[in-house]
Amino acid sequence: MEDYWDLQAVVRSGYNTSEDFENTMNNPATSLFAPLSFEQDELSAFPEIFETTREDHFHGLEGTNYSPSFYPPMLHQTLFPQSLLISTTTTTTHMSIPKEVKQPPAQMVQRLVHQEKPLSGDASCSARGVDSVIRADKMKKSRKNQHKKVVQEVTEDDLSSDKWAWRKYGQKPIKGSPYPRSYYRCSSSKGCLARKQMERSSTDPSTFNITYTGEHSHPQPTRRNSLAGSTRNKSSLPKGFKANEPNKSSITMDSIPSPTTGSMASSTEEDFVQQQVSIKTEQQEQSLEDYESNINGNIAMPDIDELFPSLEDLEGLLLDQLNVPCSLMDHQQQFQAVDTR
DNA sequence: CGAGTTTGACCGGCGC
DNA sequence: GCGCCGGTCAAACTCG
């Protein structure tokens, strides 16, 4: 049961208040999928979670009917099995769902919310010649870009799932960390302001803390590292990071944890359901990525409703395969009611 | 030859 | 004002 703490953290992060969360936990249908209940002191142990609002997730999708947080936890985990990492201009959310969900919350919930200070106004450039002024101005522009920040903790396997093309432009030793931090910028488009910082976690060297700043000014490449002739950074691991590390293959759906692991006996029926849901998950993740990248690229997009299964479909899936009656429409209405408050 | 990486230098922010 | 620190630049280098 305790294996689900992170699941609840993710789901809870979609609620505006702890009260909303508790209400949902008390709903019989929802609690069916979220059997674990937190003690009050456990809830208060992670106040930062409640600072994260639904708008933080899937930023840019406002105004659409899409509202992923109303899925009950089991479905939420199934549909969005990895990190929810969308930030607004003022708040950054870091939600990491590890493949092995065995660790206590304190070890896993790290930096949840960042508040970036606005840059101080007219930082005058010390005159070291025209080049310095131009350079400083460039730097100022790029640093202005940092007001949007997304922090992600990933395993080495997940590094290869980054579909953007990055070019390394620096590496620095960081005080307090035995591992250097690498700096990358998007190499797909010249004017793209997207940046990425990668640093091996000092607490868990098998994972990396990745910070994304800025936004891509272009659609996502159809395939990762799709630059012509570029084969040099396939592993996405800088030299210093690769010591004793074999090249990892791309993430597969097989590696994504089952939401039922550890709490339900395995069976062929469940395997079938998991398989079907995994297929949907892969399609949905790709759809969401495409949608987000195309928003950035100002490309006309189909209605968001076309990208995800209807609630009726999901209800049918639950009923047919798990024999679990559940009214997701009620959940949606419940969360819409919360939204309008 | 083009694209990515390495690495020392430079810059601005911040705390003292 | 000074020094530390993180982020960036850019020349040199590497690789396919």
C-alpha cells in the first residue's frame, strides 16, 4: 500500500486544496482506485504539494475541455505514468514517479516548487568594450528566459527518452555536489531559447536532475536527435557522466511501472488490461508531446478531445476488463465544480 | 567539413 | 567593495 504514496502526491497535486483532495478520497469510486489514505501529519509534511495548482499541469491547455486531474488515481497513473512537469511563469512543478516506487516520500519528493525571481531591472554592463556590452546583453536576454523552469528527476534510462536535440555549451563543477553540471541548449533551431541543465544526483547517482528553462520556438522534431548527420550525443550523457555506464536503450512501455504492482495479484486479465492501457498511454504521451510542441510552434492543432479517449471509453474499459463500475463523469463534474469555485 | 564537445575565461547576481 | 558562485561564451578540439 505504501508503494502508492507518489501516486497520491501526483493526483493530489491536481487539487487546489487539501480539502478537495480529501473529498475525492472520500468518494467511494475514487477511493476504490486510491485505497491508501494519508495521515494528517503526513499531508502537512509536504505543504509544497498543495502550492501546485491544476493550472501548473499542462500549462497552455487552459481553455480547452481537457482536464487530466479529474481522473481517479489509478487511471491518472496509468494515463500519465511519468512526470508531470509543466510550469507556469511563476511556479515550477517537479513530480517524479520512479520506476521502482519503493522509497519513502522524503527521499523522492525533492524540489517541488521553485519561485524564480524576476531579473533586476537595468543591470548596467560594465564597459569592457563593445563586445562585452553585446555579450552582456545576450546573457541578459538568455537569463530573462529563466523565469520558466521545469525540474525533473530521471533515471539514466529516461535520458534517452528526451526527443529534443540538445547541444552542450558548458560544464561546471557545482559546490556541494561531487558531480559537474552540464549545460545544453536546443540545437534544432538557431533562435530557440530552450535550455537544459543536467546534473547527476548526489543522493542517488543512478538518477539525474534535469532542469529545463525557456521554451522551444519551434515544433518538436519527429524523432529525437533527428539532426542530419548528428550521432554524437545519442546517449545524452556527457563524458564525465559515462564512467562505468553502459549505453542505455530507449525507454519502453515495459519499463513503466504497473499501477497495480504490489497491491493486486497478477492475472492474465490484468495483464491484458495493463497491455491495453499501456498502448493507450504511449499514444497519449506522444499526443500530448506533439500537442505541446505544436502549441509552441503555433501550428494549428486538432481539438484536444480528439487526442484522448472519452470518459465513456475509459468507463467501459474498467467495467469490461476489471469489472469495476465507475462513473468518471461524476469525477469530471466534481472537479469542474471545484474549478468554478 | 559540419556539428558536437571540452574547457578556461568572462559576466552578473548575491551575500557579507 | 570584494569574493564566491552559477551560467554563458567561444576558441580549440574531436568525431563521423
